[in-house]
Amino acid sequence: MRDASAVFSLPVPTRWESLRRQFSADGYVALPGLISPAGLVELRREARSLEADAVRRDFRMPGMADSPRHMTTLGGHQIARASPVITRLYADRDLMRLLSSLLGEAVVAVHDPVERHVLNVLHHPGDTHGAHTDDYPLALVLFLEAPPHTDGGLLEFHPGRGDLGALDAPGARRVHHRPADGYLLRSDVTAHRVTPLERPGLRRTVLNFAYTTPGRQGATTSTASLLYD
């Protein structure tokens, strides 16, 4: 198993304060090149193996404005059984130290085995992860595959707004990420979604690592079970 220090290219500590300020202001911070070249090869290999057990989802999410879900997913409980690599990366101390610094308070692992770390794959035209907020405060998203910026698969979010209608209001942002990039989102209070893939032959494969703070371990909705159980 590869050591986490060889998989992640974490920002140097001298940058953490500026990243923290950006995260505090926007509820979002980009982490370009968070995965090393060798780490990207390894995580893509893991994802390809895991995808064989992933489940296709095509429905509208109740409780989230009936927003669409057209995607292929695998829950954390299944990932934990099949991928010690991902399980170990999720709990990496240096990564958790970075996240705690960016949030400005202690960050801990999510107890819920289903939501802890999940695989999301968009790979058909129109595939999308519709409007939502998350159960837990932090989502660290790691890009293993990503389409060009003109072809969909963009993160769309509205800083400081948790109401899903904010995604269609002035101030909403769209952001493109490349393979090996990551981002951190204050995902419980920030409305967000992924724009649909625009054409055949595209893939957007991400790992989503969910984290929380001490004393906040209960899920606030049952929506995750519809995507990942």
C-alpha cells in the first residue's frame, strides 16, 4: 500500500492561512494538484476496480427540490471492504490537520460508514448530481477524471447560501477542476450541484470524503441512503 505522503501533494503550511481565509469567505477553496501523479495512477486503478460494484442511479431526490440524480455510485461501506488504500487515505493525519486548519476547528472522521467516503461517476450525456446540501460540514472532493471545461461536469455553488434556489440567483459560481485537483466545500450550508455532461465519451470520476466536527455525527437527512445504500 502506498503511503499517503506519496498520494497527496498537500499545500505547504505557509499557504494554509491564506487558504483558510478564502474558505472562511466563500465556503469553498480549490486545491489544485492535490493528488500526486503517482497517486492519481493508483487512485484511478482503485476506482476502476470499485466501479464494477457501483450502482446506476436515475431518479429525482425527494427533500432536495426533486433535483435530478443521473450517476453511478458506490457507498463508503462497500469501499471500506474493497479498498484499504482509500480507507487509509481518508484517515490520514496530515490531511486531517490541513482540513482542521482550513476550517479553524477540529475536524474528525464521519462515523457513518455509508457517507464517510463515496465514489461518484458521471459517464453518460446528461449525467448530473443535482442541487443539494450535505449532511456533514465538509466535503473534500478528489478528481480522478474530469471533462474539459466546455463539456459540463462543473461544480456550481452559491457562497453563503444554503437554499437550493440560490443556484439560479446572481452570485452563483461555476468552477472547473482537472484530474488530480481537489476542493474543499462547506457542504452542509452551501447549495451546490454538478452541471450535466454535454456529450458522449466524457467521464467525471470523483471520490468524496466527508468530514465533521466533534459532537456532530448524526445525519440530518435520509437522502444519502437513496444514493449509496
